[in-house]
Amino acid sequence: MVFETRPRSDVFKVDATPGIPHVWYTEIFGSPTSGSIKNPLTAAYLRIDKGPPVSPPIYSFDEAGIVIEGEVNFTDETGNSATLYKGDTFLIRRGSKMLVSSNRHGVIFKCESQFMGQEIEVKVVENSNL
């Protein structure tokens, strides 16, 4: 299929992230790992509620997104931080380390330059240091 759509209600069907009770993540579209795709792309929803910051490993891909609900805090390894609100966009470059949190809750629609279904280990960061 060349063209795919998903209803707005899919944002309410986001899967829980194992071991992290305040984070949910679901890939909704993406490049399959089979075939000869040179520039893969995966789209996902991320929901985060109030709780300790979480950090994926060093980003091995570029990621761009938009906050579609609530607010989300980002802090990079240099200490640069921002709180984004509904409608705000972001770009995280490959090789970055990030902390992600929310003061109440937030939902992000994001696209990653990686194949669909690749495992990303996310961990809770208790001391807020990268």
C-alpha cells in the first residue's frame, strides 16, 4: 500500500513501556526491515505523564516531532533544555543524549529515521544526569 492513514483515536491506544509506568510508546507507520530501503522512516506516538525523566540510549537516528497534547520537557547532554507545548516542534539529531519528562502529561507525534520495530531501550533517570 502506497498511502496509509490512521484515525485520531489511535492516540488513545498507545502501548505501555515495560518497566516504566508513566511512559507509553507505539509505532503507527514505518519502513519494514525487509527490502532494500535506504532511508527508513518510522512514525510513532509517545505519551509521558508526570514522573522521573527518562532517557533512551544515544540516538542512533534523527528524530523530529510535534507535541499534540500537554507539555514535554527536553534536556540534552549540554544542559540545554526546553518545555514544549501543543503545536511546538522539535528535532533531535543523531548522536544526541536526551532526558524527556513532563510536569503533568504530554503526547508527541514523532518520526524517526529508522526501521519499524527496532528496539529502543528507555530507562528512568533518577538523578537527572546524562
